[in-house]
Amino acid sequence: MLSGGREGSRAWSGPVAIVIALTVAGGVLRFATLGVQSIWLDESATMILIHRGFSDMLSHLTASEEAPPLYYILVWGWTRLFGLGVVSFRAFSALAGTLTIPVLYLSGAQISRRAGLWAAALVSVSPSMYYFSQEARAYALFILLAAIAFLCFQRALEQPTGRRLWLWAAMSILATLTHYFAAFLFGAEALVLVWQLGWRRIAPPAAAVIVVGLALAPLASAQSGKASFIEATSVARRVAESVKWFSVGNYGSSILLATALFDLLAVGAVALLVLRGEERERLRARDAAIVGAVALAVPILLGLAKIENIFDSRNVMPVWVTFAIVVAAGIGTARAGRTGAILGLGLCALSVIQIVAVDTIPAYQKDDWRGVASALGRPAPRVIVAEQYGSRPLYIYMGPLEGPSAPQITTSEVDFVGLRKRRTVGSTVAPIVPLTPPHGFTLASVRRTETYAISRFTAPAATTVTAAELRNLSGQQTSDVIIQR
């Protein structure tokens, strides 16, 4: 018995060491580059909210966000310990993203240890998982909690004890308290559990999750409408965008070619699972595939039926976990041989290339509000005209700013800010700023970079302009007109 125990320990020591190495490498990758990119609009909204006192933050949650409160509560406490800077904010997401790596190993190991190792490798270098690990938003925590809930679901299927089922319910509740879209994953997992175990055993823990969901309904209703921008694009286009996010991220080097190659390798891994996988591997991967497919199909169908048009790439990113498990099962199946290793290394190589490209090429990065603030220079009495909600990220980098309290504004300097527009297909659209001066002003300078442009107009003395005139010159009636004292 002692000898068997030692042999079992040695059998586990190799995989554990690899998982630790992957977790450390993934953590270093995430934490070391937290400050490479500027914050963008959504991050700035979260940061401004968290700057408030605790009760004030909760009372303003419905005004600025469209997610439940758990992330904001946790990150509020985190930033009180580690500071309110950009890197401190993002470090919470980086930690969540790093912890997702060993969770994916444990989830994949429910199929086989090799599948677990490949799942950990895929998540450690996934461009999308890397992106959300560096964003001051709720998504990294949502992905982590959804991954843990899925692991609990797998274990409940394997050994359906009351403890395991209630643990699955508890993690589903935490995921639901982080993002409303957790309901789709929970529903898909509950369906599979009922199918395989019967509804009597599932009903009590599932009912607890449903009760929490119903308790969140008033908050969700109060927050509805803030994601109306989603409806501006068709469901088909959003599905196509999700394919990119699930593969190699939304922007990057030769993104369409990279997505096609990644998906081809992923399909090859699934084919390996079907053709060479053992029955146990196929059955467990099938459960993951069903959960992922249902969790994606329901919001897509709701959108197509115009019942609730809320399908969006970001919202469904935790579903990536289920598909990563299926792909890892194919790569790691016992009879995959060299083919599996080649497919796995190819997927990881494509992922790393995209991460390096984004970190080194500004065209693929988030909007450079940090660069804009630096180019505007030290605080000075002036008016800044930027795109809608541009005052939020500028506030983070420049300090207190305010909107006009009257239609007319008196100033001696007006600065127009334009950002480049990224496109999936083709090069980015260069930033545009007006060169025609407001009445009474003359063009003083124009600064152009790859990611932003600034045109500066000055007057010899304080001159009155209107916000309407400035918005007309900017070409956007929704532009933010910002006053810096």
C-alpha cells in the first residue's frame, strides 16, 4: 500500500509541477504588462465608480453599470488595500485570470491529466483570457467563477453527492452575482444534470440559484438599457465577432487569417477526440460541448427572435471555458500521438503571436487616452472637445473636469481630440480632427500620432463660443465638451 501511494504521488508530481509552471508563467505575463495599454471608456467608468465611498458606489451602480454588485464590492476593498491607480485596479483582474489557469487544469483533468495540462496551457496564453485579465472590469472574475462552477458541475456528474451539488449551486450563485449571463451557463448545466441524474436531486440546489436570480431581477431591470449599443449591430455580426474573441481576440496581426488557422487546428483537435478518443473521454467532453452550445444558443435565439437582444462577445466569454476543455480533450487524448502535440503547440503559438503583436503595435491596442492626456500637457484653462464619454478616461489621467453649465462658454483655448477607429478587416481609420477654427480663434497647432490627433485653437483674449458650435465643428453631435479650469 505504501509503495502504491508513493507511485501515485510520483504520477501526480509531474503534472502538478507543469501546472505550477504554467500558472507562474501566465501570472507573470499578465502582471508584468498591466500598464502597457491605456484605459478605455468602460474601464474609466468602473474606476470612477469605485473612487466613491462604499455606500455611494452601491447607490450609483444602477446609473453607470449593467452588472450585479459582487465585482464592484470586491474590487472596492482591493483598491483600498493596494491603491486606486490603473495598475492596482487591473491587478485584481490579473489575479482572477491567473487563478483560472489551475482551475482549467482541474476541469480538464476530469477527462484526463493530459487534457488538463493542455487546458491550462491554452488558457495561460489565450489572447482573450489575457485581455480580460488586464481590464478593470468584471469579466475576469466572471470567467473564473464560471470556470469553478463548471468544475463543480463536472464533479457532481461524476459523483452526485449532495455536497457536490450544493457546491455547484454556491459557485453558480457567485457567478450570477458577478454577471447576469451566468444564468445561461447555469441553465445549461442544470439541464445536463437533470438529464443524467433526474430532477429530484437537482431541484433543491437549482432552486437556490433561481431564488438569487429572482432577487437580482429588480436591479437588472433598473440597469436595463445601458447596453443598448449592442443592438446597433446584427446578431450575425456579433456571432462572427465572438468567433474571433474565442479564437485569437478581437484585434491583432492578420486577425482573419489567424482566426481561420486557429479554428482549423481546433477542429482538428475535436476530430482527434471523435476518431481516437476513448469512450470515457468522448462522453465527458460531450457534456462540456452541450453546456457550451446551449449557453451560446439561447441568447443568440433570443436575439434573433427579438425577445431580448443581449448577445455580445464579452458577455459570453465564460463559455470559452467549455470549448477549451473540448479542444484540450482532443489534443490530450491517449491516442493523439504527435498529431495532438503539433495541434496543441500550433494553437499556443498562434495565441502568443497575437499577444506579442497587441503589446508591441499601438494599432491593435485600446484607445490611447493616456497619450491624449500627456499630449494635452499640464492643466490649463481651456475647453476640450472629445468623443462621447471621453471626459471619463481624461478625468482618470488629468484630474477634475466638468461639463458646460450654460450653452455659451468663455475661453481662450479650444482643443479637439480625435481617436483612430479600429476595423476587423483592413487598416485602421486615421484619427480626424477639425482644422477650421471656431469663430474668433486661430489654429495654433496640430499633433498627429498613429492612435490619436489633437488640433489646438487659441484666441488673443477670452472669447465666447457655444457648445453647439464646437460639436458641429467636431462632426459629432454627441461629442463631450469638457471644461478644464
